[in-house]
Amino acid sequence: MAKISVDGIKYEVNAANNLLQECLSQGLDLPYFCWHPCMGSVGACRQCAVKQYRNAEDTTGTLVMACMTPVTDGGLYSIQDSQAVDFRSHVIESLMISHPHDCPVCEEGGECHLQDMTQMSGHNYRRYDFQKVTHRNQDLGPFINHEMNRCIACYRCVRFYGDYAGGTDLVALASHHHVYFGRHEEGTLESEFSGNLVEVCPTGVFTDKTFSAHYSRKWDLQTAPSICTGCGAGCNTTPGERYGSLRRVVNRYHHDLNGYFLCDRGRFGYDANNSAERVKEALFVQAQINGNAEVPARKPLSATEAARQFNAMAGGDVIGIGSPRASLESNIALQQRVGAENFYPGINDDELASAREVLALMREPGLHCPDIRSLEQSDCVLVVNEDLTNTAARMALALRQATRNAATTMAAAARIPAWQDAAVRELAQHERSPLIILSPQGTRLDDVASDTFLGSVARQVQLLEAIAHCLDPEYSVSSRDPSLTSRAKAIAQALSAARRPCIVSGISAQSTALVRASGNLARALQKARKGDADAPVGLCFAMPEANTLGLVLLAESTGNTLSGALQRLAQKRADAAVVLENDLFRRAATAEVAQALAGHTPLIVIDHLHNAFNARARLLLPAASPSESNGTWVNYEGRAQSAYRVFAPAEPVRAAYEWLTPADPVLLPSISSEEILAQFADAHSAFAVLKDLLPHRLGLSAVMKSPRQLPRYSGRTAMQANSHVHEYRQTQDPQSPLSFSMEGVPLQKDASLLSAAWAPGWNSNQAISKFQDEINGELRQGCKGVHLLQSGQAQASYAPIVLPSEGDLAPYFIEHLFGSEEISAKAVAIQARTVGPYACIGEALAQTLGVAQHGRILLKAGERQVQLPVLIRQRIAPGSIGIYCAGELDRYSLAGGVTVEAVPEAPDLLLRSREMFRHLVISDSWQGRDES
Amino acid sequence: MLRLLKDTLVSQVVTLWKVFLHAFDKTDTVEYPDVKPQMFSRWRGRIILSRDPDGEERCVACNLCAVACPVDCIALQKAEDEEGRWYPEFFRINFSRCIMCGFCEEACPTHAIQLTPDFEMAEYVRQDMVWEKEDLLINGTGKYHDYNFYRIAGKKIGGKDKGEARNEAVPVNVRSLLP
């Protein structure tokens, strides 16, 4: 702690930080551009100049850049000094010299950091009458708009894109006042985090292209705190709605999870909400007489009819199949409707088994599940099998930062403060903390990895066991491979040398052996580190969907599996089946699902997007999407977080829990999500902590609510005037702490929840600093979520492992950030980045088969045959074949093992596959003889 | 008694006489609607959307009028043509709420929205007071004849490339090595 004085007022500040950061922490307004709370200082823009005085007698002082000035105890500074104010106003004037006078047609207008800082610095009128520098824009793909004229050359974009996120295709080009931020040629930005440029850029150079297509100003968006449902990381988001459609998603700061950044799936996947494939009405299949024959026809029902029909059908012995992409409330409502013994988790049996293993490991006291921030602070990370960039991208970004901890340590030794970004990077050069990646194919983190091991799941398990054996000689290896010993020793050494080692894996391979082997290694490591007992070994598993863990926890009391449900359906041992937000064709082998459907048990599906499975439903009920309904989501750490509905969907669309709860649609009002959660928490001690999510919802909210709309929300009396000139009543939300209005607890005071960050003078998302207790600190309001997993008894022994048997050609399944997740894949912008199914093989296999790059192979698994375009990669595990299913192929029928044959090349198909692979960002695609 | 008579009766008679004399005064009443009053050009009446000197829609759908409106009676949606020009997909004013304050005109950065001296806006049906873009858009520049926002703003639109706006240099050649 240091005591400083700014403009005569004394503050206690953290001496480890720079002056700008501490001034902002104290709530002072000091303009800045190039500094970013997560990226430190480089002193590029000269906007944060303040006066520094040597002592109390010094009345002249010197101008210093606050972001480059370390805080010193007893320091005397002035922000208001006239010379400093004058200097800042001249700096902004020079930055604005070539600014193109296009705020009215700029997507950033109204939430622009440059506008805010210009106002703050007092530059009002343009005096420069000479020619403005102009630039040509580039087409940067489906996500990002480029308008280079607006650039003020703060370098934040390239510092984020390159230095922070590891992208290589956005650079600063040219020099002096011609400097240009773009790609070497037009084309899609490759980084999975390119969307953050929208928020990182202080002006409108990089704007959200999807948002621009249905643009609204920030003040016109109705927003609510929400949770991203793209994967299991649980990032906090703020979706915005206008005129009944979802317009965009921006980051919502969460100290322990996403911090300031989101991945592109989370940011641009929202558009699925506006998809043409939305289920907008209740559909019921009735026999219709057509001539002489009775033909089943789908007919729309009104909401009341649909609810009646649902009640009529869902009586008696009903099977309920839950969903990992539905909220906890909806799953609870289904479970209560059908009874726990009839509630089946709607995920594949292998995935379920893996997730149950994960739960057991996470409850083990010696191990600790790191949040994303802790991952960033880890000094040695072992990634097991999971392609994190494609399954939980925000975690991959955190691991990239973790490799910089070596640099921070070096800087500390050289007495360079960590916020001196350029200096720290210069000092460290390519020195990185160890990041070891075990994977069947090259990953997007390979560029910062200290060691990569390419091997099939079985090989990885063998290696994990060998490492565990190195750490703890008592650990008995199930099958020894001497070729792995030296490698295992090196990895064991790196892990045991680390102070905060982490093992990161996932369940996308759906292999219990892998989960167990990772757990065993963590136990062995913990045992080997017994001297350092207060820093437990980090072990976490990425979850494929937003509520996978919540669903597994809910179904934990019974041993029910999806195949059990499908068998019951096939054998007609149920009166009806209710399937909640789930496409079972993605969850089990097609034959198995088809057999279940052949049982002709009345099938009710509640979903928000049409798919192949719910097309077979007798009754299809339209569900609200995650942003249209309240919900609790359990992320990969077992952290339950509340998301609030951003807007109410048009009738007859309802939240799934509303369809599931009312006994009588007319007499009983539908139950609120808060009531479902409260009753459930009361009834089940394991979920009692869920009540901690509720006080915010039920307490103060009875008196005063937080507004979902910003104070300057416009057009209230004209938005719907075309249909009816009298204003409609605002949507009521009695139980929630948020109201569908602009009235309520002023946002900047003490609202219990933060939807859109806005503070006077701070219209951009950078206003978040006004809500943190210090920069990069906890939010002063809002709930961080509750942990549902409590430590259980210590498990002393290692779990036994059965090495998965693999044939000559072991298939592994490729995941893609764009396309693998069912819902976001329906967003138009995401679709522009997706590819169809393909197979991935190594050079050796390609040569044996005689297949050229992007040619075709025939994949055979049992009786199943499929032709796939081929991507030949340099970095792929020997004897493995990667298969990308794209939601079209049935992975479960291929998982057992495949054989391949070459298919004669067809030029038109080759051209088509080549076009398709253009969208893939693969750094190690083979550039062999075919490319000439 | 006499004094009372003088104070009351005489006063009344005089008043009547004065009223009678007014019958020969020049009339102040305007025979509206046969005679239309002369309005000042800056009078704040019916709102219009104007076109720029090139005949294109001036409105760029920036939403500033909507946010300035104290009764929130303006709603619009931005759209963009293939060449980058912004325009309102719909532009709606609920005149039954409008208080003719003129804030929208002051807020407008392109001189698109203007108040006119027309005040004859009565309707029998309130719904008819909701005006859409087709009702609001006129074929002229309104009060401001010369201003053309896109000739000044740096955004590229159809017919105006980068570097062709006012005070703009030709676009930088990033690959040039010259200073």
C-alpha cells in the first residue's frame, strides 16, 4: 500500500500498479487509449498525461504519462493542473486530425471510448483545415467490419490480437501517419477471439458486422445479465434486444471467469436466436383424411390448446429426457413432472460416464478445480486430449496467458513491473512457462506449447500413466511402453517443478479411461508435492455444453442412462416421452434412436430450433431460447450462475419450464423460474446453495428493481405504434430483480446486478472500471455464482484403468469452434465459417491410399459407409484418423473403428472440398505435391 | 341617490356606447380555413424528412433524433445499401405524442429531420397520427439547401470513394516505401 495525493486529495493505493490504473481504481476520470486493464501499458497514445511534483515545495512539476509512471509512496500528482489539462486537450486534437466526421454512421457511436475521451479532454471544435489521411478498408470476414479512417493508432488491436490472443494475421503496416492495422491481404480474421477487437478498439475501426446488419444504438438495447451457452466455460455476457429480436452479445466482466474477453462462438452465435429455423408455434401431428387415406399432418395449436394437449399426452408413466443445453430450471421442471426414476440425462452414455468420473474427481479434497483466472496464473499446464480452442475457447485463451508467467517471474527478478507490457515482452523474448499438450492432432495452442505429444487416446493414457509412475513409483502402470519413459520423465519434472501446476482435460473424447488417467496423474502429483499442501493441484475438465454438469448432477441420484430410456421406448414400456431441448440423433447411434422411435410411443419435444429429431415429434412445443428465459447454468467447475431473460418471446413461445409446470393452463398461473429453484433447493440438500442465487431475486426486488433499459432508451411511444397507437403495457417480471423498463435503482448506484456497463461520461464497455472495487478486481455488485460441488471424502487409492482397445486405425473426433455446437451453428455469421464433415489423415496414410490433399476417401464402419473429403495434416497421431461430424455424421457408429479406401478423384468434388477447406484455420495442413 | 345613479347607470350607458362603437372597427378574426395565416418559416410544426442536394435521402438512421425526443415518439431502424450508405429501413413518428419541441431537428447531424410551418394535423382517428417514412419524406432539401453529410463524412458510399470527401487526401498506399 502506498499513500499518494492527487489534486490535494489523499488516496491509499497499490504500489505495484501504475498511476493511471490506480487513479481509475479510485474512480477518478483520466482519459486513456492505449492502456488496457488486461494488457498493461505501452505509453503509445500520450493521452493520460498528469503532473508529478517532486515535493510539497515544487509548484511547477513535470508532465508524466500516468500509465508509464509507477506509483510511489508519498507521490504528489495532479490531474486538474492547467498545463496537464491543456496538454491532454492538444493530444486529443492531434489524434482527431484525420478522424472522418462519420459518428452518425459509425456502429461505435454512442458507446465509443474515443467520443468519451474527446468529451473528457475538452476538444470541441476542429481547427485543422488541411487534408485528412484516408485509408482503404479490408473485408475481414463475416464477423468484423473494418473502417480504417477512424483509427487513432493506439495499437491496442494488434497488442490484443497478436500479443494476447496469439493471432498472426492482424498487424501494423506502413509507418508514420500512414500506419495501417489490417491483414497482409483481404480475408477472414483467423483468430478465434477476433470479436474482442470490437471492444478492445477504442474507436470504430473494428465493429461487429452481425450487429451492424440489424443495428441499434447501445442506449436502445434492452439488456440483462446473461450466461453464454456456447460451451461449459460459463462466460458472462450481455445480450441486447431491440424490436423483439436479439441484436448482439457483448462481454460482461466476471472476475473469476471470462474477465474482459469472449470467444467468437459466444459473441456471434447469438444470431441463432433470430434463425428462420426457430420453432414459433406449437405443432401437433393429427391424422387427416386425404381422399380415402388417413395421412398424418402437422397442425399449429394455440398456446392454451397446446398446454391442454401436453397435459393429456403426458399423463401416466412418462419418460423425461433432459438436456445439457437447457437450463437447470427446465431440467428440474421435467424431473419433477416425470419423477426422478423416469428422468434420463439426454447425453450419450459414454459422455455421461466420463462426466460422472469428473464429478467424483472434482469432489476429491486434494484436488482443486481452477477457475479461468486461476488457469491464467498457473505456471505449468498439461492439456490432455482436449482441443480447448475449439471446445472451450476462453480456457485456451487463459492457457496462452499462463505461458507468460515465466515472463512475469523474470520481470519481477529484473525489477520490471508486470504492467510494463513492452518491456516484459522484450525481456522474456520466447521464454515461456511450460505448456504440454497431449493431443491426437495439432492444436491452435501449439505455437506456445513447450512440448506436444501426438497420440491416440490409448497412447495418451499410457503416457499419463507413465508420468504418474515417474511421480509416484507406487503407481502401477497397466501397460508399460518403454518408448514413453523419457518423455514422461521430462513432463513429470516440469509438473513437479511448478508451484501451481494444472491438468486440463475434457470429456469430448467421451473416454472414462482418459478422465481416470488424468485424475490418477493429479493424485500422483499431489502426493509427490506433499510439502506444498496448501497449493492443491489444479485439475479441470472442459464441458461441451453450458449445462452438462448441471444435468449430470441432477440425474446423479439414479443410474439412468440415455440408452435405458431408448430401450424403454423401443420396448414400449412408457405411455409417452417428453424430450427437453435435445436432438437425440446427436446423442446416440442413429440406429438406436430409430429403433426407439419405431416403438411409436407418443413423443413430445420442447425445443426452440427445428431439427431432424423434433420433426418426428407428435407434439412439438416452442421453447424460449436461453436469452428469452431465466435460467441457471452450471459450468465446468460446478459453478451455478443465473441468467436473466433479456426479452419476452412472442406467444405461444414459452420457457420450457413454463410448459412443464402448470397443471391447468387456465386456472393456474405458470410457475416462475425462481419458485422452481427455491422449491428444489429446499427439497434437496445437495442443491441447497442454489438459494444463494435467489436473495437478489426475491429480496430487494419486491421494493425496487434494476432496469433492463438504459435511462435514454428511445422510441417507447412509437416502437409499436404501427400496429396499435396506444402503448402496450411493459412486460411484467414480478419475481425477478430486473424490470422491463428504464425505471428502477439507478444503475451506477447500488443495483444488485449489472447488465450493461454505463457510467456518466463512460458510454463504452470500458465503463466497467466504475463497477470494479479496483481495476481488474471483483465487481462491486452482482452474484459470482455458487459452487454446487462440495469436497467429499478423500479417495486414497488410484482408480483402475482399462486401456481402450484401438484397431489399426483409431478414429478420433474433431471439434470446431464454429459448427460443433448445435445452436450457435445456426447463426448466419457462424455458418459462413463452418465446414461440412471431413476426415483428417496423416501424410503416410495419404500416400498409402494414394489420396491427394482435399481428395476423397471412403470410410467403412461395419455396414456403414460414408465418403468424406480429406484434409492431410502434418501433425496428426500415427495410426489415427480424425473425423469431423459437423452434426451430420453419427459419431457413435464410427467410434468403434473404421477402415478406409481411396475414392477416385472427381474434379468438381475436389474443387468443392477445396472451397470448403478455405474456411478452416489449420496451421499444419500439408502443402504437398497437390498444391502446385 | 343622484350620486349612485351617476356611478352606475351612466357608467353602464357609456360602456354600451363603447361596445357599439366597436362594431365599426377593423376585424381581427381570420376567416380560417378560407384565409390561411402567414406562418414564419422557423415555426415548429409538422415534421418532415428531407433529401440532400443530390436527391438522396438525408436520414442516415443515426438514432440521435429518437434519443433526443423527450416523449420518445420517434422509432427507426438502420439499414445499409450494398455500397455502404446508411438509411432508415423504417422511420416512424407518433404525432399523437409529439410535442413539436424541435429537439429532433437540433439533434440531427445531417439536417434530415426538419420541422415545418404546417400545423394542420388534426385527425378523427388517433391511429392516423402515426406517420411512416413514406409519409414523412419530401422531395426536397427543406430549409437547408446545401448540406450533404456524405460529402463531408469519410465513409465510402456509392458514387463517393475514399479520399473524395471534403478535405480528404487520396487513400494511403500501404505498400509504398516513400515517406
